[in-house]
Amino acid sequence: MNTKVKLLAAGYIAGLVLAATALLSAGEAGGLQQTSHAPSTNDFLVWDNIAKTTNVVADATDASFVFNFTNLTSGKIVITDVQTSCGCTTVEIPNLPWTIVSGTNGQIAVSVNITGEGGDISKTVFVDTDKGTETLTVNVTMLPATNQPVSQPR
């Protein structure tokens, strides 16, 4: 890997750490908590994480996530399709096909409609590229509604 790509990757990762810290601080201030798992490195895109988790109050209508990625290959990568596991999960992406030039990054925003849901929810997003497929996972844990008292163990 050449020095320019290494510097781009290091800068991108440092930016992700700062952004994640700011998001977590803002989420905790609002009573929400979002955690991430280990970053993914495949042969074509490096993702900040392939699985993300958040806690939301039961009266919320949706849970939102952002997946960041970088093309660290020497060539372009084309995202050809993005599919979700069900109709309650949507993604926000540029028009397809989406070409990711070497050394650049992008984001896929994921939103899960949780209206009327309860408990733990897990959804998947399939990102198809000309180099292969990555499966992203979002996990939502529903907490008691803000207008309901939390029951104490006896």
C-alpha cells in the first residue's frame, strides 16, 4: 500500500473516531446509546463497522444508523445494488451504479421504522459491488417509553 493511501486511511479513521465520539456524546445526552462492533476489512472496501447497535425508547418511530466505508484498493469499486431484509428498513445512497474511486470514502444511511415494535430488532442490508457483497447488520433494543416509569425489581 502506498504512502498516500496509508495517510488517507489514517486520516479517515481518525475522523471516524472523532465523529463517533461526538455522536455518542450527543446520543447519550438525548437518552440514546449507539454502540459499534469491530471494523470490517474485506478485499475491496474497509467499513467502520459491519454491525451497529442502538437503544431507543419505545415511543420512537425510527432508529437511524450511518455506515462509513473507504475504498483502499488501487482501482475503482462500483456499488451495483443495495437491498434491505424487509420493507421497514430503508437506505439513503446516491443513484446506482455508485462508483467509488480509489482512496475515497462514502456513507450508507440506514433507517428502521420501529413504530409499534418492542424488544430487540435486527435487520440486514446487503451491499453488492462489482468485487463482492458485504452484509451490514443493525440491531435495535427498545427501552420503556419515556412517559412510563421503569419498574423496579422487588
